[in-house]
Amino acid sequence: MRPFRSRLTLIMLLLVGISVLAAGLTMAKVFRDSHISSLEEYMAREINLLEDMLELPAAPAEGENLPLVFENEAKRLAALTDSRVTFVAKDGRVLGDSQSKPGLMDNHLNREEIRDARPGVPGHAVRYSETLGRDMLYVAAPIVSSGGFEGYVRLSMSLAIVEEGLQRGWVIMGTALAILFLIAALISYRIARGLTRPIEHIMETANRISKLDYDARVGSMGRDEIGQLGASIDNMADSLQTQMHTIRDNESLLQNVLDNMTGGIIMIDENEKIGLVNRQAERMLGVRADRIVGRSYTELKRFYDLTKFIREGLQHKARTHDELSLFVPEEKLIALDGVPMTIQDDSYHGMLFLFQDVSDIRRLERMRSEFVANVSHELKTPVAAVQGFAETLLAGGVKDEETARSFLKIIYDEGDRLNRLIGDILDLSKIESRRIQLDYAPVHMLTLFQSVSKVLEGAAEQKRIEIRLDVPEELFIEADEDRLRQIFINLVGNGVSYTPEGGRIIIKADEFMDEEYESERIRFSVSDNGIGIPKKDLPRIFERFYRVDKARSRSSGGTGLGLSIVKHLVELHRGTISVESEVGSGSTFMVELPVLQENP
Ligand code: ADP
């Protein structure tokens, strides 16, 4: 049982016990007193009757022999009244007694009952009798007998009957009391339970709320103080729940913001423990937030430079910035910012570290500067040639017209090359920066390839190279016709350039259903049986200015930009390009393009 309820029950039982006991004791006293007083009355009336019946002589003087008449009379009356009878002289001498020898008894003048006895008012006393060994009731009255006796007659009676009655009364009362007590115990338990139950219910609810069960409610419990307490707890739970909702909403909002940031965030608290890691930081570092949050930042020790940066930030508690390389697993360049966190009263609460992956930006920057370097280098060669030959001519050293013409031809060719180079560079930078607008329209493929062949006819015929078309008549594609032509002029042109005399080039086109894209696509292939490309160069031939053999490329008039432009144009058409080649037996360039451009 709960302590409060048991204490309440105990107190109520104690109260019931005490009151029942007090009632018992009072009842016993009343019972005894009324019994004794009715006995007294009864005995007084008997004495009155005796007074009239008695014919006793006057008491002998002191020192004289006591006549036996007193004793005999006492015994006779005792038999009649069923009590002890004593005759006492006026001076207190016992003259006769129904149970003792008067000579052995001391003077009775000072006995309470004798002292109090007056005519018409009998004296009485309850006393323990040593002679009889029990409580006795004594009633005495002064009498004047017709024989001349003047003194006291005393009746005494054992209180054993009273005690017996009392005892019986106690047994009955005790049983009744025990039953009463049991009933009282039951009732007081129920009352205590009735009182404590709502409190216990409130307590349970409060406990549930404190264990974060914000749905727990006391419910309606009446209008008394306990009911009001319950209502207050419910109100508190309501407001707690609302606040909790707001906090959770804010939290998930914040989490959303953190998770969708492009930068990574790690928060380290003032105890140097990791307090927060957002999704981007998890991705950048290849760690899991649930594994490291709550632990020391030194858990990140495998990133030596990073932990060093964090340690310095924590030491200085000031803004810091740095750029580090992380290997997760490939190298990443990360821009790191450390910001001290302060709350309201400007107290320091740790550091916030922001991560920005700048690998792409830096790579682009590097590519751009490399491009500029490449372009200048590429431009310098023809310019130097033009300058050199022009200088020689100007110096007037060349006399014969034949040589002069050949020099001028070189100057012209290099100028032409320079022109093409600049054209290609402009084209490429336009395509790369997505500044060109594709003009989609249905293109009849056979017609397109025929015009491509026409453009390259002259060069091909010079080398006796056959261009074979294996393109279905009904094939159409949605594309930017000029750009599509540019793609194939480049590919077929390369085939012509890098195939020895008497070779052949085959152009094929097939429509097919692509499972991955779930759309119709066309696969084109341009195959030659020329010199081929070494395996090691294959992955790089689509790079700008990359040439397998610089001298050969130069002699064929190549700029090293053709394939780079082709790749970009194919990708602009949402297509793919690949190459297969073997040195000495030829190369095949494969282009796959969608038949239709969705949302062009
Ligand atoms: P280029 O203007 O030098 O031809 P491209 O970008 O068109 O530049 O080609 C890059 C390099 O790829 C060429 O220099 C050449 O070495 C190689 N290449 C391209 N097409 C072929 C081919 N059909 N056969 C052999 N090599 C080729």
C-alpha cells in the first residue's frame, strides 16, 4: 500500500480505536457506578426496614462484657438480607458482626461510611476488604432501636456480582468493539483510498509527463482542490506539448536547412565535443554523424590537418580560415572556416566549422589557366612561322621566284591555320560556356551524310579514299543540322586525315530502342582502316589540344580541337561518344543520339 494511504488509514484506525476504547471505558464506569448506587439504595432501604424490626438492648458500657445478642442478631439478619451485618456503638465499638468476632475488630468510628452516616442520609463506601480479600460496598445508617440501642447498623456486600456483570459486559462489549473496529478499519481504508486515489492518479500522470509522455492527461476530476490540481497539471501538459511541438518543428526546420546546405557543418561545443554534423559534412568526410556526435573532435584524427585546424580554432576562439586537401578517398580541396559561437549574453559556446568543397572551382581555375597557356603556345607557332618567312623575304635574301613563292605559300598556309585555330578556339569556348543556342529541326540523315561526303570529297579523292554510306533512307533525327554536320565533318575528316592512301571510310547508322533511356536512339559509327590510335592515348583524345602525334597532326592541318568540339556538341544533343581503335588496323568512332529531343 502507498505510504500516504496507509498512514491515513492508520490515523483513522487509531482515532476509531481511541474513541471506541473511551466509549467502552465510560460505559463500564457508568455501568459500575449505577450498579453500585442502586445497590446502595437497596441496602439503605433494607436498613430502614431493619430499624423497625430490631429490638436490641442498649450498648453495654465500655469494658463490660458484650452480650451475645448483638452477634446472634447480626447473623440472623445476615441470613435474611444475604449481606454482612455489623452493629456499631455510637462511640465506634463493634458490638456484633455476622462474620467476625467483634472483640477482634477495631474501632469503626473513622470508617468512611460511619463518619458520613446521619439520620436519613446513610453513609457509604467502596473499599477493599483485607479480611475478605475483595472489593466490598459498605452502607451504614444511625438507628434507634425499640430495645434501647442507639448506634449504627452497617450492611456490606461483596461487589463480586458487579464485577462479574462488568466482566460479562466487557466480553460483549469487547466483541462488539472488535467487530466495530474491523468495520471501521474497512471504512477508513475505503475512505483513505477514495482520498488518495485521485492524488495517486495525478502523481502517475505527472510521472508520465516527466518521462516525456506528453500525451498523458489527468482528465476531469471534479471541482474540488484536487480536481483543480488535476486541471492545472493538464494545462501544464498542454502548454508543454505545444512548446515541444514548436521546438520539434523548429528543430526539423533547422535540420532541413542544415541537411540541404551545399556546405558541410561541424559544431564543436565548449567541452571540445562534437555537437552537430550535417549531411554534407558526413558526405565530405565519409563519416556518420550518429557515430561521432557527442564524442571528442579527436575522433576525426585520421584527417590530421583538419583536427589540427580545429584544435587551433578551439584554442584561439576566433575566426579562422584555411584550405586543406582531404583524401576521402580521392583528393578533395576543402575551404574551411571556423567561427566562434556566442549565445545571447556573448558567452562562448564552442566553434562552428564550415566546409566548402572547392575542388571543382580550383580545377576549373587551373583548367582555364592551362587553356590560356595552351592557346598562346598554339598561336605562337604559326605566328612565328609567318614572321620568320616574311622576315627572310623582306631581307631580300630570296632571289629566285620559285623559293619566294614557296615561302609565300607557307605564310599563306600558316595564316590559314591560324585562322582555323582561332575559329576553333572561339567555337569551343562558345560551346563550353553554353552560349550557343541549338536550333532543333528534323534532319534527313542520308542527305546530311551526302553533304558531308561532298565537303570532304576533294581531300578523299586526293588520297584515293573511298567514303561508303550505309545509312537507311528513312532515317530522320531531331537535331541542329549545322552542328550535326560539324560533328560528322570532324569525324570523317579525321578518318581521311589519319588513313593512308587507298583506304576506306564506312559511315553507318541504325535506330534502336534504348532500355536505359526508354527512348528511340540512333547509333552512328564512322570507321576507317587507317593508322589507329595507341591504347594509352585513347582516354585523352577528346581533350583540348591533345594530339597523338603532333607532327602528323600538324601536317594534316589539325588543330587538336576537333574531337573536343565534337564531344561537346554530342553532349549538347544529349548523346554519347566513344572510340575503339587498334594501331595499324583502324579506328571506329561511335555516336549515339536520341531520335527526339525532349523539352529542347
Ligand atoms: P586534330 O585536329 O589534330 O585532328 P582532333 O581533336 O580531331 O585533333 O583529334 C585528336 C587526335 O586524335 C589527333 O591528333 C589524332 O592523333 C587522333 N585521331 C583522331 N581521329 C583519328 C583517326 N580516325 N585515326 C587515328 N587517329 C585519330
